[in-house]
Amino acid sequence: MTAPPLTPQRPLPGTYFQTPAHPNFNGPLFQSSTMSGGGGLPTTAAALPPQPLRARLPMTTVKSRAENLNPRQRAALTIDEALAQESRYPDLDSYLSQGFSSDYDIPTSASWAPFQKVKMYNIPDQIFDQYNRAQVSTNMGLFAELNHAWVTIDNALYLWEYTHPNPQLVGFESQPNSINAVKLARPRPGVFLPSISHVRDISTTAEALILGLGCETSASGTKTVTLYHTGMATSISRLDISSLHHRLDCQDIFCGSADTTSNETLNPGVKIVSISPIPAAEASRYHLMAVTATGYRIYLSATGSYSWSATPTATNAPTSMQAHHVRTPPSDNPASQLPQGRGVVGPPYQVLPGAKLAIHSLDPTRSAQRFPPGYFFCFTSKNSTNRADTLFISTPDSGRLSRPQESALPIKPGETAIWLTLGSRAEDIGLCTPEFTMQPQGGFGNELAVQFDKPAAEIAVLTNTGIHVIRRRRLVDIFASLIRSDSGEEGLETQVKSLIRLYGRSETLATALAVACGQGVELSADSRLSKINDPDVLEFARKVFIEFGGKPTFNENAVADNSTPAIDAVIPSPRHAGIALYTSRLLRSIWKTVIAKQSRTPAGGVTISPSVDTSKLHSIQRDLSALQDFFRTNKSFIEGLSGPEALSRAVTKQDEIALQGEHRALHSMVQLVSDTIEGISFVLVLFDEQVHEIIALLPEETRQRFLTLTFEELFSSSKGHDVAKELVKSIVNRNIAKGSNVETVAEALRRRCGTFCSAEDVVIFKAQEQLKRATEAGGNSELGRNLLNESLILFRQVSENLSMDYLQSAVEQYIQNQFFAGAIQLCLSVAAHSDKANRALSWIMDGRPPEDPRQASYEVRQQCYDLIYKIILTVDELSGQDPGFVDGQYTVIARRKNEVYDVISNCEDEVFLTSLYDWYLDRGWSERLLEVKTPFVVTYLQRKSTEDLSHADLLWRYYGQSSRFYDAASVQLQLAQSSFSLPLSRRIEYLGQARANASVFTPNVSRASRQRLIQEISTLIDIANVQDDLLQRLKEETRIAPERKATVLQEVDGEIMELNKLYNMYADPGGYYDVCLQIMHLANYRNASDIKACWHNLIQEVHDEASAKGEPLPYEAVIEKIRGLSGRLRMSDTTFPIQILLPMLQRYVLEQQLGVGPDSWIVELFLDLQVSHELIYTVLESLFYNDEVPFHGKNRRYIGRDLLYLIARWFQESLRVGAGAFGSDIFASRVSEMLLLLQQSGLDDESVQACRDLRVKIERSL
């Protein structure tokens, strides 16, 4: 068997090699039935078009598919879309428009028959015996919904259960009047006793009365009725009531008889034999269907006088009736008899009659009846002498009506029909099965949607010889019958193609799947309905599903802009649509239904009961299990489920993507079927228990969530899974409380509904049981400790699946039993297993970025760590009240505390230790952190020190306590250079401590490394000191605007700046020359002219400031400034150049301080600064010999005076230390020559004499 390809042979976007021709909009949508001699099929099913139209149901389209769905959610969305599509079934108003219709398909093959006669029950002989005694009147009728028939004979009413082989008559003979009419109705609730399920309205010649009727159904299905006198009767002595009708709620009863009242809607010549109501759910426009004596059906609508709407309302009662549509009988072709035993007759072909030609195929119509959703039963008798009726039955073909149509085409109201010969005269007709209903979401009349959910409609026809039961055949039964009746592979393939032509590929595949799963039924030889288990039928249905399943398609237009993943642009195959249709039909009655309903008892209590009968759940579960077995058996043959090897058959990348999308769609459906089976098992288990006791154990929020939980949510949502887990926990806890064997209960749950009670759940329940036993035995007893350890082992086995609720409960019980170390081990194990990839640690290492997906992993672990902190606090609290030692031994609490901290100390969970140390510091326990002797403390503090000052302080303190002084100095140096908001003084303090620590010997650190560190620290200290000097000067500065000054001070009193920034931005613009000199010194600046200018400006600035203040004397201020800078500049030859500074001071004295202060204060200053006599002498000598301005002429004597003072001091000190005069005879001769010159330089007499005396002494020393 082969199926025509569904897609072009080569993927070519935008091109289709087989394009259906434009449809004929003027022709009928459903062609009339021209029968073929061999197949007996409607002409419309004769051939398959070259390119079948794809149904709108693959459920998952690119437009509607949600992203990031798990398989259960994707399958649930598919089911929702399938149910939504079937709810869009057209109502009666849509396909019965103004005018007439006459389309019928009347098959000649029994396999295609829409109805079949399943059984006939004879009228009991007792009835005929009573009938023979009749004197006035007799009447017969059916209470079909109760499987009872009735007969009135004069004043007596008799009932019997017609399906029973030997029924007993139930009679009512206690009233004297002849009975004219009998009607069965349901009473309003609460009016009669609960045992009265129905009432019988009886009209006699004198009165109308009501009898109560109770009905009980036995285990074998037999129904027994009991009659009750209600005492309700009223006189109708002047009325002749021959017909009774009532509203569904039995609130009003309508009586009919012959009268002369007339409000004509139809032509007086039109004889009406039947009027049937049309339910509001079936149509909003049409309200009644009248059948004429010629078999024409007239659809009537009731309208109000003051409203354009055809639908009456409470405020707009109908005042008129209008005929809107007429449906003609079938054409007048003679009927032919089918093969013996089938009881199906009909014309060999059906031709559309002309619009104006009268049709007499149903003339005369003796009676007719319509049942929702459109079953039309018409009794006609062509031979008045034969007194035998022929039954014509027709019904809308819901398969064709529900198939998607071209939007521009109106829906044609085609019907499928059948002729049956009864062989006797019909007396009454009734519906045995419940009336057709649909759920509130719509789709009334869609028989295909409910064919697996509700029993097929059965109608009983009472004749004067017996009761005929006629059954509506489902499409699945028709399909199975076609397989059984046709022989040969080719003939069967033709039948399948005809089904696809009629109903579409997806519907055909759903039907084939249903047959393959055992949904088909047939009428056995003994007139019993039985499941079709014929291997040939099941095998052919399987082949149809597999070989006609079609292929997925790839919609390239959906990914043209790369905004949609390629796999989301795959439209699954019709096979997937067929699976979705079949599965949705199995689940439609429970999908949107809440699982449980809560009601009040008469005593005021609350009861919880299932919203869906458990027998219904068992039935759905059996059907789903058959579907699951089908998938399991045929997995390797179904493209999309056969596994990775199917990808090897993909020719192009498009084919590969399409196959991946098909696999995803099919896998989700298979997964949903499996989950639904287990979900139903779970509901059945739940209601097998004392459900009200289980619900009482749930938290209030969970209880409310359960009471609103639907089956859909249970099968496919996280909400349902979570609630189910809570219920499982409650079931187990209830059994634990009752002392039951938890392992047995849990294993039973796991076998029946493993999704909600896995093997890991069983281990958890065993651990909980051990924990409960330990609590009962006492946590400090030997047995209790053993049980606690066993529970810990079990809990740790399932750490990966242990929920937070279970963990919290276990920890609380461990704390209660003082099993502190075990509780911490369990928390650490759960935290580690919750984040095997260690995403939390990488998130921490990356600086904890916000809105990062890894943060969720950390938060889960943090919940476990919070429980550990609770344990630590409990242990600390207990140890605070415990002496610790008794008689030289640890107390129990002390041992427990040591166990706790041993576990923490040996822990290698870096995330936990990070969180723990954070917790320590948050609580102000920094000293406890310093006492920890684990290597990770350093790692933690090192990582934290880059972002928090307190952690950095703890780090160098930890290094110091560990005698790692070099590392402590390095941290302090980093702190001094850090970007933390630290004042400059704190940074200088860090640098001082760092230099001290760096100077201390540290093992495993080389001397060279320490020296480099000390040098770096010292340099930074010098820069910091300069910056501090600058800061102090800026604080006293008055030239800066107040608003700017705060900003400047904040900048300078912060991080240690670079020297060029200090100089260019602050020192030089501010004229702080002493600071400039220090910066030049630290920067090793060697530009002599700049240094000289800076000194000159500094001396002048100091002089001016002292002169302005009045004290000290200007020269004294200059001396102090130079003396202070000499140390900071370290008497540097570049920044403290004697060759420049000494002449500058000599000039300063000559120009501004002549005669002020000691004559030799310049020489004294440099000698105090430990400048060598030789250097001072050389500079002064150079000044004396150069004879430059201003030291020329008489002004040379000032240089000579300082030379004389210097020579005298030098001579005395050289003799005092025992060395030769001036260090060498050569220099002494040189000095002697200078003294000779000084005598001639214009010195005063005293100075000249001093020169002579010194020269004599020098000469003597040579």
C-alpha cells in the first residue's frame, strides 16, 4: 500500500508542482450519490484528488506555537487547539439558509450505512392477552430511556422491560376512567422523594393525574421500575386531551386536543404530521421542525414583534412563526433490497431533483420524529392494505460539515440516509441513550468529536409486533466494516482514498488509529455489539495510519527574517494531526474538568468527591493504554518516532529540519499520553483513599489549588505536578501516622503513578519513617542515633531530588533530636546536587552580575545554607548554657558543637564557605573568621578584598596573625593604592604599617623581594607625604572659591596621585614652591634653571610672608624653611644644590637682609646641615674670585667676611679631630693664599688682623 506524496519531490520554496484547480463555486458542495456497482460507495468518495488538502489541524503552527515549551506543555497546547477546532463545528443556522435543500447520500453498501438495526424485542404474550380483553380503547408507547414499553387497555396501564427475556408486567389499574394519553417526565429536584426519578403524566376521560416512578438498574443492566401514588390529580371533565407534552424541567405541562383555534403559519393545504423542537444549543435561529404528510421538513423560527433578532428573549416573547428553510425528501427512485440479513434498502443512485418538481418518496408520511443533533426518522406506508411501515432515516454527515471549507463557499447541508423495512406498523419511537449534549465550549452536533466519549445513539421503534432498536453507526465502525467487507489490497486502498476525499486525511488517520487501538465495534451473529479484535482489521488500520500519514512540511517564509528558529517553522504531518484528534477525543470529557468537587453534607460537614465517575476514568485510561501500546509496538515504523536513523534518509537540510520538528511534535504527544495514564492512576489512587483526610493534611493554599485543579493542569503543568507531589506526601504522612508500612505504600504509588511518586520519593518516605522512629526512640539513645544515621544515608542518596519542603522538615526534626552535624551534611549535600555545574560559584567569581540566570542556582543553594545557619545558632545557644566540661570530659552539647565545626572545617564547598563567612561578618563575628584555620579563608578574603574595605582589613590582619608579614604588607600597600573611599591620612597609615611589616623577616620570602617591597612602599610614603603637605596648604588656602574648594579638598584627600598631576594641577598653579621642590626631588627632576627659579621664588615668598607678619625675622623664616626642606630633599645635589643655593642666599642678604642678624648665619646654616667645609669654601671662593654683580667692588668684603668665618671654623675643627689643617697641605696653602687676599679686600681692621693670625697658624701647621 502506498500513499501519494504530500510534498514536492524537491524542496523549492514558492513553487508547487501539483496545484488544485479552482473550485466550481456554482456547483453543489456535496454531489448527489451515484452508486457504483462494486464498492457501494457514494460518488463523492470515488477518487482521491492528486494533491489532498492539508487539514487545518496540525495543531502546532508557527503562529500559535509558544517558545520554550516542554513536551507536556507543547502537547497540551496541541490538545487545546484540537478541542478548539472541533468546537467550531457549524451550527444549524450556518448550513440551513433561506430556501430549500435536497442533498442526500444513500449508500447501497451496508458498510457505509449510517444506521443499523441491532436487535428486535418481541411484545410479551401477556400484553396480547390483556389486549384481547380491551373494551373501549388501547394505546401503546415507549419509555425508551428506561428500556420500558407501555400499553393502555381501557383504564389500565401496563409497563414491561422490553430487553428482559421474560419481563414482568407492572400495572396501574386503580382508576376507573379510560386512559387517553401517557407521558414520561423528570420531576423538578426536591418535589418528590429521592427514590422517584420520573413521573408519568396520565390523561383520562375525566381527570389528569401524576404517578411517581422509581427506576433501579441492576448489575446486569436490567432496569426495574416501581410506581408511586402521588395524590396529584385534577379534573378535565370537559376536555378531550389526547396529547401531552412538557418542558424539560417539568415546570409546565402542555395538553393538546382538537379545537377550532387557528393561527396559521403554513398554507392550510399543508398537513403537518409532526412538530419537533430544536434545542437552543443546536440553533439560535430555528426553533421547530415541522414534517408534512408528504415528508417535507419545514424549519420554523419564532420571532418577536419589536425586535429584528430571530431569537426570543425573556422581554421579547415570540409573537409569530416563520418558515425559513424546507428540506425535501429523497428522490422518487425505487428502493431495492440489500442482501439478506442487513435490513438496509435504498435506491441504487440518487439524483438531485429539480427545484420545482414534487417528490413523493415519503408520501404519505404517517409520522416522523427528530432527535438532536438532526436524526430524522420518517415512517411512510405506500401500501395501505399491507399496514407495514417503511422507515427512512437521515442525519447530517458531521464529518463533512466539520471539515474545513473554502471561506468563499457556503456549507452545503448534505445528509446521509438509509431505508429500513420494519415489516409492521410503527406506534412510537424513543431515544434509548441520553440526548446528545456537548460541553459549554461549543460544537453541538459534532458526532465525530464524541464518538469515543459517549455511547452511540440508540433509538427504539415500537411496532405492533415488537421493539426494533436502531443504532447510529460511528465513523470508526464504518471504517472497520469497510475493511472487513472489502477484499483485496487494491479495493481497500480505494476505500481509504474515498474516506480521505470525504473527510480529509487527518480525520481518516484518526479513525484508522482508533480502529488499530480496538475502538471499532460490530454486530455479532447473536445481535450483540462486540469489540473488533480481528487481526486482519487491526493490521490494515495500522498500515493505513503508517503509510498514509503524510510528511511534515517546512515553511520557509516563517524563517525568512531569521526571527524564528527553523524547527518552529515545521508544520507536522497529518499523522500528528490524527494523533491529536484521537487523543483529544478521548480526553475531551475530562480535559477542562476539575478533578474534585466539594459539597456540604446535611450535617454541615464537607465531603470531597470525584467530579468524573471513576468508571469513566478507568475507560479513558484503558483507551490511552491501548494507544500507548500502539506507539510502543509501531515506534520503529512511524516516521518521527523511529529514532536518529530516520535522519539518514533526509535528502536536504529542509527535510532534516522537518523531521526534527515532526519528532518533537510526536514525542510530545507520546509523552502526554504516558503522563495522562499515570495522572489518571494517581486520581484513582487518591479517591481509593480517605480523600478528605488527605486533603485536611494539605496547607490551606495547596488545598485551594487542588480544589481548582483541572485534569489538563494535572497532566501537563508544573502546578498540577506540584499539587500532586503535595498530595502524595499527604498520603504517605497519613499512612506514617497510622503506623502503616510506608515502603509498601510508596512502592504501590510508584508502580501506579511513577511520575508523581518516583523511586527517589520512595527512598524519601523510607527516610522519613526512619526519622520518625528515631524521634520516638529518643535522639540521644543508641537506637535513635543509629536510626538518625540511617535516615541521613537515605536522604543523601536522593539529595538531587529532595525538595526544600522535605529538607526543611528533616532539618527541623534533626535539630529536635540534636543531630546537628548530620543536618549540616544533608544541607551541604542537597546544595551541591542542586548545582552540579557549579554555576553559583562562577556567578560569584564574576562579581554577582544582576539578572544573571546563574543567580537562580545560587539562591537555591542559599536556602540550604540558611538552614545551616539556623543549626549553628541553635548549637551556639545550647553551648552558651552548657559548662562544656564535666569531670574533665566534654559534655554532650560540647561534643555536638565540635562535630558541627568539624563538618564546617572539612567542607570544601566554596560557595557555602563564601556564604558562611559573609554571614559571620553580617553578624559582626569578624574575630570568629580570623580564628578559622582553613586555606579557603585567604581565598575568600582575597576575593572580597577587591570590593569591600572591611574584608581587606581582615585579610592583612589574618596574614599578620599567621606570621605572613610580607603578604600583610602587600595587602596594606594595595589598600593605600586602592580606589576605596579612604582619607589620605588612612592611606599614609597603611603605608607606615606596610613598611613595618615588610621590614620583618618572613619565611620563604627572599631578602631581595622584601627590599623591593620596602622601596616601593617608601617611595609611595614620600609621595603621600608631599600630597599631605599639599592638602594642608589647600585647607588654609583663601584664594579658592568655597564651592570649588570642597571639591579640590575631596580630590586631594583621597587616592595617592601621580607626581605630575600634583605638580601641574595643584603645586605649581598654587605657588607652593617648597612642595614643587619636593615633587622635583621625588621625580628626579634635573633641570637646574627650574630648580633655581623655584628656590628663588620660595625664598622671596618666605621673606615676604615674614615681613608681612613681623615675626619671626625674615632671615630666620628663611633659615627654618631651608632647614626643613633639607631633610625632605635629602640634601640632593639636584634639588638642594649648594652651588646655587649659597650664592642665592648671599645675594638675598646683600639685597634684603644686610645688617640684620649674625653676619655669618648663612655659613652656620649650611654647616648645621652637615654640608662639608670644603664645598662651602669652594662656592664662596668662586663667588670671591668671579667678582660678579652684586659681589664686586666693596661688596666683595661680605663674601670675604663669610670666607674668614668659614676658614676659622674649619681650621679649629680640623685641629680638634687631630687631622692636618684643612685635610691636606695643598688645601692649607690654598687657604693661606685666600687669607692673604682677604687682607686686601677692604675688610675692617679686626677682620684683617684675624686673617693675619690665621695665616700665621696655618703656616706653622704646615
